[in-house]
Amino acid sequence: MWQAGLLDYDEEGLEWEWQAIDGAMTKAPLGGAGTGANPTYRGKKGTKRSLLTDGKGIPLSVVVDGANRHDKMLLKGTLDAIIIERPSHEVTQNICMDKGYDFPDIRELVEEYGYSAHIRRRGEENIRIDIPGYRARRWVVERTHSWINRFRRLLIRWEKKIENCLAMLHFARAWITFRAAGLFG
């Protein structure tokens, strides 16, 4: 369903030139597969979602793992999980990431996938706002995480089986994509 929504939206034009990736942690009180100790919630069970979006915030891929996994460990899986075909490497594709991805092996991996890495340090975007013509590009993935968190069932993961959690995530991303394509109200 989500793939069909992306294909419909791609007719309007996915913004492949600028993409953004980030992870978000949610609580998982019942535990189960794909959970781990959440470092921001006193070591209780949690889940981390690694999400890749296009330049407009439309979700392209997602990977779920335990909250104790570092963002850099989920990058390869997230890039492999893109569910529609990317344009050729002749088109420049940039990927915006935060400081959690600032490692030499991550930069090499991103180049292997045909991306140009843009890794921002804390406060750097605030400095660049004063530059005429500068446009912040990483915030769209944060906004998409916020949209996903509006689905109450995803804000706190109550499913023990990872398949059920992924099904709900796919439904939420399909809903977001269909709304952006103008197919829902």
C-alpha cells in the first residue's frame, strides 16, 4: 500500500535531490523483538525507528531495531530498504544527517550508495540561517517523525511482534504519502 502511494506521489515528483535521515526512539513497555534498553528513558524497553525521507518529508524507507542501537548501525539497512527504484546516479543526490552519523566509515558508505553527505553539527544551521539563499533541509525528517507520532499506536509500541509494529508503521507512512499526493482530504 505504501509502495503504491509512493509510485502515485512520484508522478508529482519525489524530491530525490535532497533527502534526510534520522532516528527516533519510542517506548515499548511490553518488550518483544526489536526492542532494547532506551538510554533516554532510564534504561526501560524502547524501539528506534531509522527513517529516510525525500526533500518534502515523504517517507522512503524505515528500519526498526532496539533503542540501544546507534544511528550509524541502522544506516545501511535504511538505505537498502528504499521500496521504490531510485533515479540514476547521474542525478546528484544529497543526504542530510545529524552529528550521530559523523564517522569516516559512514561517509564512505554514503558515497558507495551514490549520495553526497551533508552532516551538520549542533548549532551550525542557526549560523547558516543568516546566509542569503540558505535553506535548512534536515528538519523535514524531524517533521515526518512527528507526523508518525500522531498515530497513537506508534507513539508507544504495544506490539510484542516486530511484524505487527512494522505493519502499523507501513500504514502510517502510506497514509502520509497518500495525503501528500492529494488522494485523501
